[in-house]
Amino acid sequence: MLESFLAKYGYSAILLGTAFEGATIMIMGGFSAHRGYLKLLPWVILAGFVGNFIQNQVYFFLGRRYGTRTVEKHPDWKPRLQQVHRWLERFQSPLIIGVRFAPGFRTIGGVAIGMSDVSPGRFTVLNVIGAVLWAVVFVS
């Protein structure tokens, strides 16, 4: 059953799964590749990269477009948002690359970065780097 599911939906499931709940899905993708159900290179890593990249782009643009309204609806996000902005002032590139690795900051981090003065072009380049690193780390 698992074998037929993975044969039919494996890479699509990884891509969609990493766009929503990344690390767990990516670890499962690595395990499936280890068991021979999927090909690690390039497909599992590529699917995880694309899913993670899309997820972070969406959070960035949601922050850019709806950030202020979202924070008003979720005032409990404000302390984490302020923390991310402080980190952005000091460590912009490493933060954009690394926020996806920090539990509890992935969503708010993307929104906060979108609310900042980071240009979409700069964010996209750093998001590509971060998504590649993320996919390789979690599939390993």
C-alpha cells in the first residue's frame, strides 16, 4: 500500500507537504528514498526545495500585503514579530536563510520579513539559498 501510494503521489506529496508542514514530510521523503521507493537525487530534494521555497515566498508576500492587519488580529504575535525585526537589523541575510530552521518563527518570521524593508528580489535570492539548504539538511 505505501509502495503504491509513493509510486503514484510521492514527489507531489512531498512538494505539497513541505509547503505546509515541511520538516516531517521531508524526513519521510528521505526515509522513502532510503527504502528505495523514491529517488533522493534530484527528485526528493527538488520537491522539498520547491515546497519550502513556495511556503516562504507566500509568507513574505502575505506579510508585505497583510502584515499590519494580521498583527492586529493576532496581538500575541507582536513580541515575536518585534524580535524578528531586531534580528533583521543585525543579521538580515543569515536570518532570511535560517528562519525556516527555527521552530515557532517560520511563519511569523516570513511575515515579519515581508513587513520589513527587504526588497522582494533580495528576499527571493536568499530564499532560494535557504530552501536548498533546508531541503538537503532535512532529507539527510
